[in-house]
Amino acid sequence: MWRKKTEVVESPANNSSQYTANSTGVIVARLVWAVASIVIAVLAIRFFFILFGANQGNGFVNFIYSVSYPFAKPFFGVFGYHLHYGVSRIEMASIVAIAIYALAAYLLGRLLTISRSHSSV
């Protein structure tokens, strides 16, 4: 019969205070990514609704447009913007917003975990 090897892993006692600080940074970084993921998902749904010319009279479509509008609005002037719901078109403001929010979340997450040692798990 085959026997399974077991390995005992000991955590270093001198890094316990550093591990606590790092785990707090990791938790906050994960929270940042969770919020950013929700915002990016709503913006992606908005992009596809506008791409396919979704009817704004539908409750769910109107909800997505209303929730995503504040996140997309700062990027409306980047490529010029004319608001036409119900018309199939590519909204570049949503794409730019997705890219900027993803980059911001990545940089903030890295900043929060910058002191984390790669050797500690």
C-alpha cells in the first residue's frame, strides 16, 4: 500500500507581529478588489447593454444605467460623448472606466501589501 508523506510546517515566532500587520493589509487589499470587481462588473454590463442597444424602459436595464452612470460619467469627455439609449453603439467611456478602475484597484492593492514578505504564507 502507498503511504502518504506528511510534512510539518512551523511558523517563525519572530515574524508574528509582522504577519498580523501584513494580514490586515491583505484583508484591506481584498476588500478593495471586491469593491472594484463589483464596479467593473456593472460597467461591463452597461457596456454590453449599450453595445446591443438595450431598452431603457426595462427595469433591470434602467437600474444598471442608473448605478453605473456615476462611475462612467468622469470619462464621458475623453472621446466625446452623446447620450443615446436604445441605439446600438460602442461606448468608449465604459471601456476607459473599466481600465482605470482596474488599474487603480491593482495599484492600491499592491500598495497595501508592499511590505508583505514573499516567504511568509
